[in-house]
Amino acid sequence: MKKILSIILVAVLTISLTNCKGFLDKTPTDSVVAENALATIEDAGVAVNGMYTLLKYYTMYGSYMIMMGDMRGDLLYPRELSGTGYIVYSYDYGSAQNSYFSLWRNNYTTINRANSIIKNIDALEVPSDKQAIKDDYIGQAYAVRALCYFDLARLYGKPYKFDSGASLGAVLITEPVSPSEARLPRSTVAETYTQIEKDLATALPLLSKNKNTGHFNYWAARFLQAKVALYKGDNETAYTAAKDVINNGPYSLIPRDEFIDSWAEEGNDESILEGLVNLQSPIDSDNGFQGSFYYNLWFGTANTGASVIPTRKWRQLFTLTPQDIRINWIDYDDPVTGFKKTGEYWLRKFPGNTGFTAFLNNPRIMRLAEAYLIAAEAGMNSGKGDAASLLLKVAQRADPTVTSIAATMENIEIQRMKELIGEGDRFFDVMRRNGSYTRDATDPHESHPQVLTWSNDRVALPISDEERVIYPELQQNPGY
Amino acid sequence: MKKVLLFALAALISTMAFAQSRVTGTVTSKEDGGPIPGVNVMVKGTRTGSFTDENGKYSINAPANATLVFTSVGYTTLEVPVNGRSVVNAVMASDAIGLDETIVVAYGTAKKGSYSGSAAVVKQDAIKDVPVVSFEQALAGKAAGVQAMSYSGQPGSEVEISVRGYGSLNASNKPLYVIDGVPATSGDWGTGNISISAMNYLNPSDIESITILKDAAAASLYGSRASNGVILITTKKGKEGDLVSTFKANASVSYFSYKKHMEMVNDAQNEALQRMSFRNYAEANPSAWSSYGSVDAYVQSMLDVNYPAFDYDKYIYKDWEKALFQKGISQNYEYSISGGNDKGKIYASVAYTDQHGVVKIDYLRRFSATVNGEAKLNKWLKLGGIIQYSWQYQTGHQDGWSSKDNPMFIWKAVMIDRWPYAYKATGELYEEEFSTRFNTINPVGQYKHQINDATQHRVILKGWAEVAFTDYLKLKSTLASDYLYVHDKFNWLYGHPNFYAYGTGYASDKHRNVNKVVSSTTLNFDKMFDVHHVSAMVGWEAEREKFNGLRLGKTDFSYLGATESIMGTTLDEGYAWSYEESLLSLLSSASYDFNSKYYLTGTFRRDGSSRLAPNTRWGNFWSVSGTWRFSKEKFLEFPWLNDGKIRGSYGTSGTLPSDLFGYMSVYDYGYYGSDGASYPGNIANTDLTWEKNKNWNIGLDATLFDRYTLSVEYFNRKTTDLLLDASVASTTGFGSTLMNKGSMVNRGWEVSVNVDIIKKQDMELSVGANWTRVHNEILKLSTDDEAMVDPNWGWFYWKKGYNYYQWYTRTYLGINKTGSDLNGVKPGWPMYARGVFYSKGETLSNDIILRDGTVVKAGEKMPYDGYDYTPSTRNNGKSMVVEGKRAMPKFFGGFNANFRWKDLSVSMAWNYKFGHYLLNSCQDNVATDGYRTFAQPIMKTQLNPWTPENQNTDVPMRYLGNNQGGYYNSSRMLVRGDFARLKNLTISYNLPRAFVQKLTLRNARVYLSGANLLTISKCEIEPELQSNGIYEYGMPALRTWSFGVEVSF
């Protein structure tokens, strides 16, 4: 008996031990091993979508990018004299904060996604009928990278024309890198612009010319080329590229009577590039135009606070043009009968995508009206004869009583202010052309500058200290 | 089931009747030879019993072949066969921790006297009456080198245990839990809504002993998971002897323990302070009040909007503390049976706990049952098994910072007296927003529309067989399964104020289960060769863990009372996920001792883990240790030296990455619009390996004059290849990557002393204390110069030479009392050190001020590595090492005292910590120097602010929307955390024997026990926090009084 039992035990033990081959090999179920994730052109399409998920997120075009462009200007102010919005509004940012400087990180995360696509999809063998798709994907990766570098340059560098790009710009990373390879010093703004131009030049011949609202196509890249050139002061390129989008692209300005409602529509006639929110997702996980920025949330929920209120200065732009439909982007919340009884004028340009219960709106990154404004400005600067007619298109669409308009910088600026509020342009627009603005005395700006010019150190954001602790090669901007 | 067991036991221990005869005798004490009164004398296997009188004499009727069992509190139970005698005298030994006491150690047991590792034993007696749900809460202060810290005073929340400091940067610092020899699932299984501690399943009364393995000799046999200590829990087994039933019941009441926790100003003070901040702001900003006509009108208007006056005609007001909190009442009932003979033993218990939290929505209910049996089938085969089942239901709240669900946050940071509670006319709750600027709604109404609960089922099954080939060679094989199922539910029902965010209502369920199967087989050899004692063990162990999760959430409900997602219309989230992991190990140990004088032990374990790449997954862990029992040497034999030994050990252990697949390069999947999206998920690291721990320990144990027990240990644990989810340059496209880098050391002293002051029959008094000092230091990261802000909490600075818990933020320098602007700081405003770091020898480009006040001029060289302490505005103050302030205590420990007089015993236990700083992050809300417009509670520390008239103060000027004050992170939030706390006081009384016997009981006892009764501290917040010292509106420790009865029959 004893012997039998010990034999059984030894046998069990032996079997168990020999049976353990593969016992220690496990794979995850919630992600895919990299070698298997980019095996086909269909996989590549999924990875291309992956480049846009952060762009759309509140930490980029969903809110922070817009905040950096609008809240630092003179057209919007924050509801609360506290919190993120107020810090940005009052230029009170320092290198110790890092929350809204996730813009730095998120741009590089997106750049890495683009770099991974460029590196991996290039090697992918596809049948000839799929070659155009493959080209388009690679083109999109270059274009997304260009957009990220453009945003990094205008957020963290001085305006190009301030010193012809001599100040510090982005760190140029053009392929997937290891942690040690990633610690390069910053390039100059001029070098960053060179990289952007190079990427766009590579992208354009590869990209599809079909309308593709949630993704870069040829026209979006062309639009970006125009905008970059305008920032750089290359008016010829800006004019030509913007005109190309206007004349040859599959877009048209939305008529006045449909204009206000069109903001709820995904991929409307005017829209060149949007971030796509998921219509099924709850507000917590998708974050298109979310966070503290948009009207809808505060007015829709008890929780999150929308933060932006158009200034009196912006409202007064319409005093003499009461027919201008763009004043309807304001919603007055009466202190007695209003929903929240705030007595404030709220911006409700983004009403939430149609068919969506959670009040999310696709972030608008590029649209045709701005192409007109770019063409008008670049045309005016370079003496093109149609500058005034291009400007009139935008002005007249909103206000049919306008029958003519002179192509002056002042008029262009007024149209940009009226048209692009809440789209993240105002601050960059003023700075890129050495303008300055004065905040209205009634705006809340206790002990902070009311006037800002491009020589102010606050124009370029700080690099966060936390980043520099591990990455001492990364140069800080002056003044922080 | 229980009945069947009782029958089986009765059958097992049935005895034949023999002729009865009278047996008499005297029971004396082994220690002093005196008679022992009140000893229970039983005839084994029967209900016949008697007691000794004052002179230690007894008389009893017993068969000639019977065995007498002598039991008495404080003495080791003794069995003496009658063997036909008519006089049977007995000598009983005190059961104070004896040298030959057996303690549970890794993969076996050891005699305490010969054990060369470092292990702390906490016995049942020390925890049995403490009114706690989980045994871990009772460990605080009980063992040198061990800290037990509650994350929250909410019932059922996890307890953080740290053994000898912190060995890992951000791999787990938690010890391994081993229950009855099997590694068990532990940790917090909550998903952010409530803390669900897996260890809660165990009823503390079912625990026989807890051994905490501290050094390599003790813990290395657990290899890759032993670096941060191992907690061995041994549950109760049947004892040979009669089948004894014990019933225990207690009831408790709890409320907040620490009065000084976040003290707030009263309503009038609050209004006055806020008036001050409006006024100061207005006076400096004429544009603010110009449209109001005057400063006064502006201030009044701001108050009218934000501080509406009481309106008693319209509203009912309530003390929000009373609205949200209550005295928490708990009940606990336990029934157990224990018994056995040389053929078999059994222990079985059932227990029920019902605990109402101090927060009205907190509740915990637990039912547990256990059976532990073993049978000796024949001379060479023993079989045994354990079944443990526990069911637990909890409701609770989110504990975190600024969670709208957290009553502590609502009470301390949101609610002021003026917010109406209900309408006077109808008595209905007031559910409008209290303030237009702060979206807060009556929390009492909110809680009615919320479900936040969790159910836990745990089943542990264990079976084992032991084959004795000879008396010195045995094979033991164990198979165990540990199954944990957790279901947590979080609903905002239709009608909840947050419903806007989720349409009309939100309901979500998470179901998770994890099943761990462990199989081990060991061959044990143990033999004496004359004076040489040799023992050895070889074996293997395999462990597989499988996890399954399912999550479903829906929004938009049509029916007001709907609670389940099936009634919802919009899918919010719904998915399932799973993982598997495994560990395969070979283990061995050998020890030798010579004449109980010299001992030598070695252990070796080889572990392979699925968490690492095939080329790095196998690791070896070993230890050697030895003991010299010098009191056995002829030349050291002194009458006052009862026992003395020196022991030493050296060895290795490890820690696995917390990430199951951290070594692989993966793509993560999400969505973009309504399509799928994928992106690189990590930076792969195929070289990822264990964190290695090299550990040495030297200890001295002595017992002197039969009275003093002393133990002193020095330890040094060095961790290399630290696992770190290390921050990397963002330009990689990632924030961090898992890697091995750097090393860290924890070294220190542990001292335990116990003194038996009185050791008499009727009276005993002993006191004990333990003290631990741990020095923790980061030896380096990748390079000597590399530094980082810790990625876990963002509050600590990691660099060579610094403590793991070194605070890192702006340094607050008090207020500007110079009377004029100082570097941009207005008089009465707060100042912060500029905080720029300069290396030694660096030539300065501007004047700076050193910490001691020395000015170093521009152009001069920096005399040492240090920071610029020049006072500046908040905006110009950078985060810096807050020199001299850490969250880690300089020393900690406990005291205890035990007193017994006849049948009355009193015991108390204290714990203390000293020399550390806590971070009161709540200051951000309630000590803002007037930052916010809206009405909010204000901490008492804000009283007496600076004004031009009142300059003799340290509280900054109040100023609306000020961008310099308390709202911003700085060292002003750091408060000293020193405390000593009476963790437990128990008064227990054994009812008189005669009375008990009349009731035909064996024993009856009543007791009164209290937890967290007294706290000595100056801290402005609850001082007993988790190890990182960050306070974020968690529930503080509770004071509990408990009354209980225990009878056995």
C-alpha cells in the first residue's frame, strides 16, 4: 500500500512537472502584441485612426488648444476667477504647473503614432489596387505630424516673424525613438517650420482629394500649408494654397439661414477637418469639446462648469451690424428667468452633435471660411486684386446687408474675430503679426496685463519643470 | 452540515465507560511552586469537571484509565493519565512566550528558541477582543518593524502594511499574504467607488496566530514575492480534547476619534472672513466696485449673492454633521466548536458581523464559515482539509478628494450652516443649488438617489495529505483553490442631481472573479543523530491565477425607481476582459544544529514567472542564517541569564513587476468617431527583470532574571534593479516606461522589550514596548545625477541620497512682515522661496539667499549644493525639495500593558509615530486666504489674518481671487504628524467558576473593549494616515466602544 501510494505521488509529481511547458507563456487580452497589430492594410487603417484620437481629446483640440488660442485673447473670459481657465486667461502659468502643458506631451504622443505609421506601413506589401490607400495613409501620417509641429511651434515658440524663427521651437523627432534617443535639444522655430513644410510637401502628392471630414486629405494639408505660410509671412504660398482649397476643393460656404444649425452637423459642406466624437460614448470617455470649455456642459449638467463668456468687446463688434447672424452665438442667461440665473452672455456656438445626448461637439480644426480669410489676408498683403471679394464672401454670408468691404487689416481682423471666436485663433492671430490687444476695462483681469505684445515672455508657454527634471537637455523658454 | 460534523465527531471521540473512582491532587505552578487556584480539571472526553480550591486542591470522579485535563488562564494546558492512581498532582507551566513555543514559518514550523530568521508573532490573544472588522487593523503597534495603516475609517477598507520600510519605488510595497501555507489574493478590489479589501473575508476570531516574516532567512523561501515581507496567517485548528463550543457576541458603537481633525470656524466668523476678502479686493480694485457706488455696497452685494441670510420662516436648517453622520452601531456573533483526539481533530465556526458606519450610507455585513479538519488514517497517512467561505456586503461612499459623493468632503469643504436643509412648509428636502457658483445640492437628497455597494464572495478550499515513510521522512502534498468574486454596483438613479450628465440616471455593474490554484509538494527530512539535528526539505510549487471581469453600464431610465441596467435605454459601457498568470517554483531548505547551541540554515528557491520575458523569467533566491545560543555555553552560564542568543542572516528575495505583460511591446485599441483605432501602447522592455532585494539581519535575544525579555535587531535591506514605471521624455511619445533602474536601501534598528513586573498567582502585570527606526535612502536612479518627481503621487523627489518620501513642492516662508513690498510680495501676503537649485561652485548671476539666511552675491560661487531661499511671489516660487520634511516617520512603534488580578484582566496597546510630515491637501479648499467667491467652510487656522491694523500674525491677508495664497500647493500644506494613540483597551472579566459551573458552562467571560480611545497629537488633521501622508478628505479613524460576552460549554 505504502509503495503504491508513493508511486502514485511520484507519478503525479512527474506528470505535473513535465506538463508545465507553456505554463509560463501568457498573452494579454486587452491589447495586441505589436508584431501582430500592423499586419494588413486594414490594420493600418485602424492605426491611422489612432493618430486622431488624442487630437480630438480635450487635452488638445477638444479644449486646451482652443483655450490657449482664445482664453489668452480679448474675446472670451472665464466664468470663474479660479481654476485652469483663469490661470490661462491671466497668463499666470508657470513651469511648476503641468496640467494644460500636457499639450506638449500629447503632441509628441501623436507625433510618435504618426512616426510609427510612417515606419511600419512603408514596409507593408499591398496589392496594387490598395496602393492608393497605402499612400493616403502615409500622407496622413506626414500631415498629422506637420500639424503637431505647427502647434508646438506656435504654443512653445515665439511668433515666427518676431525674430525670423530664431527662438526655440519644437524638438524634432521623425521616427520612433528610445528614451535615450528622445532627449534631443529643441530646434529653432525656423527649423521647426522647415520640418513642417517638408512634411506637407511629402504628404500632398500622397493624399486623397476626396472629402474625408475626420481625416487629413489633400485639401486639409493644403489648408495647413496656407496657414503655416501666413504665420511665416510667406503670403504668396498662403494665397495660392488657400485659393486652391477654395476653388478646387469639394467645399462650399453654408448659407446664412443654415449656418447656426450647421455646427451640430458632422462633416457639413464647409468643414475640412474635424475631430470625430463617438456618438455612443458618454462624456467621461470621449471628450470632444469637453472639460471646462463649453457652454453645453454647464447648461446641460450640474457638474462640470463651462467657463467661457464672450467679452463686451466682442459683443460690441455687432452694435452697428445687428443683422449679422453670428451674434446669435450668444445666449443671454437672465438673472431672474434664465436657466442658471447668471446674468451672463454665454457662447453657444457648439450646440452638441446632432443625435447625441451628451452634448459633445466635434472639434472644428479647419473650415472653408477660414481659408477665405487666409486668402484675403495673404492676398491683401501681396497686392492681389481679389482680397476684398474673398473677405466679402465671409462677411456677406453672415450679414446680407454688407454689400462691399475694403480689404484692410482692420476689416480682416474684425471678420476673424467675429467668425472664429471659440475656435482657438485669436491670440495666435494677434501675435503672429506683431499686433497687440487691449482688454476691456470691464473684463475681470485683476492685476494682470490688459495689454500684451509679442515681446512678452508669456507669449511662449513654459516647458514644465517635471519634464525638465528627467530631461535636462530641454531648454526652458525665457522668463520661466 | 454542522449536525453531520457533530455526529462524526461524537463518533470519533466516543469512549468506553470504565469504573469510576475518586481522584484527588494538588496543582502547583512550575515557576514558583505555589498552588494554583481555579484550575479547571476535566476528565478527558467527558463532561465531568471540577476546579481547584484556594490551596490548589481538587477532587474528581474518574475512571482508572482516564486522562485528566488541567486548564487555566495563563498556563499551558496539561494532560495527565490517571493510570489507576488515586492521587494525581500536576505541575503547570506558565504559557508566557516560551522558548520551545512553536511558531509558524515559511513552509513549516520552527521552535522559537532555535529560529534564526527574523519573525514577529502576533497571537490570537492580542487581537481577539479588538473591535475591528479586519485583523490587519489590530496589528498597529504590535510588532517591531511593522506598520499597519488604514486608508480610511470606512468599514471594509484596505489596511496598508509596511514591513521594514519601503523597498520598491512603484512596484508594490505590499507584503505577500499566505494563509495556512497558501499564497492568497489580497489588496483592494474596489474600482474607485468603495474600498473592498480582499483580506476582510477572514473573521479575526478564526485566526490562531499571525507571523510576519521580516528578513531573508525567514522570507526567502517565498522568493520572487518576499521582498516586502510575508504575512503568514494560521487559522484555528481543532484541539485534542472535548468538543468545546464557544459562543461570542459583542455590540459596538463608533464615532470620530480625533476632535482636532479639520476644525472649522463658525458661521459668524466665516462671514466676517469672507467680508474681509471681498473688501480687501475691492479696495485694491476700484473697477470692481465702481458700478456698485461704494466698497460697502459691493461687499454687501457679494455677500447677498453668496452668503444668503438665514430665513427661518421659509427653511429648516440642520447641523450638517448630524445630517450626514451618526453613531455607528455594530453587532458581531460567533459560534465555534473545537475538539478531537489522536485520530482526528476538527474546528468549525460560523460568524456574522453587522456594522453601520459613522457615515449614514456606510454599512458592512459579513457572514463567514470555516471548517478545518484532519484525520490520521493510519500510522503513515494523514489527511486534512480546510473550507473557508465568506460573504460580505458593503455600501459606502467614494473617499477621495473633492468627490461629490464623499460626506467628509461635503461636510468639511462645502457645507455651511446657511444652506437650507428642508422647506418649512412641506418638510421636503431643499434640493436647489446652494450657490450659483458652486453646484452643490443637498447631499441627503443626493444619497437617496444613489447606490454604491459591493458584494464579495470568497471560497478557499484546501486539501492535503502527508505520508510518513519513516518517522523522519515525510511527504506532504497540498492542493488549494482561492476563489474571490466581487460585484460592485454604482448607480445614480433617476432624480440624482448628477443626472444631467447621464440623461435620466446611470447604472453600472462590475463583476470580477479571480481564481488562484496552488499546488505544492514537499519532502521533509528531520532526524537527530545524537546531538546533531539535521533537517531538510525539497519541493515544488505551481500557481496559476485566472481573472475574469465583466462591466456593464447604461444611462437613460424611464422609470423613476429603476435600479438595474436592464431598465436603461442607452448603453454606456459594456465589455468583458480576462487575464491569466502563473508562477512555477522549486524550493529547498536544509538546517543543522549542534546540541541546541549552534544552528545553521540555508534556503533556496527558483521561481519562473509569466510576467517576464522567457530569457529573464527564471530567478534564484537564497538565504543562509545561523544562531549561536550563547547561554548554553558553560562559561556563560549565569543564574540571571535564562536564555541568550545571537543570530544573523543574509539572503535574497525579489519583487515582480505589477504589470502582467510589461515586457511586451503592444498596441492598444480604442475608437475614433464610430470606428476602431489603435496606437502603440508602451515602450517595450524585454530585459525587464525582478527587483532584487539583498537583506541582512543581526539580532540579539535575551531573557534575564526570569522577568525581562529583550530583542534587538539591526537590518539592512538593499533593493537593486528597482522596478519603475519611470518617467521618460515626452518626445518618446510616452509618459513613462516600465524599467529596472536604481537602488534603494532600508536599514535600521528594532528593539522590543517586555517586563513581567508582577508574576504572582493572583496578579500579573507586564509591560512591553517596541521601537523601530528605519533609514530609507535612494542609492541612485539610472545615474547618480538622475532625479525625478515620483510618478505615484507627484509630491516626492527621487534622487540619490534622498528619502523615498521626501516632500517636494514650493517652500512657504510665512508672510511678508517687512511693511513694504518685498520682491513683488505685498505686505501681509505669503512668501515662497524662489527655489532655484544651484550646484556647488556654480558662479551666480544674481544675488541669492541660502537656507540659513546667508546672502551670496552675484559673481560669487555657490558654497554648496542648495536652493535659493529668496522670498518671492507664488508665481516665482519653484517646486523644490522641502528640506528636512518627509512623510516617513523617524521612528515608530507601540507600547502595551497587560494586567490580571484573579479573574479580571486589563490590557492596553498604544502605537506611535514621530518625526514625519503629513500633507493636508484640503487646505486647497478651506484655507485659501480668501481665494474663492462662494461660501465655503474655512479652517480655524485662517482666523486672525493680517491687516494693516493687525500685523502681528502669521496668517496671510485675505484677498478675493488672490493668486498667491493657500489655494496653491506649497509646504504650507505640510503639518507635523507626530502622534501617540491608545489603539485598544480591553477589560475582561471571567465570571466566577462556581457561578459558571452552576450554569453548566465551562467558561464565561464579559469584556469591554475600545479602539482609538485617546490620541495625543498637535496635528490639525487625523494623524494616522496611510504611508504617503497625503490627506484628501478620507474618513478618519473611529473611536469604537465594544461590549462582549463569551461563553464556552
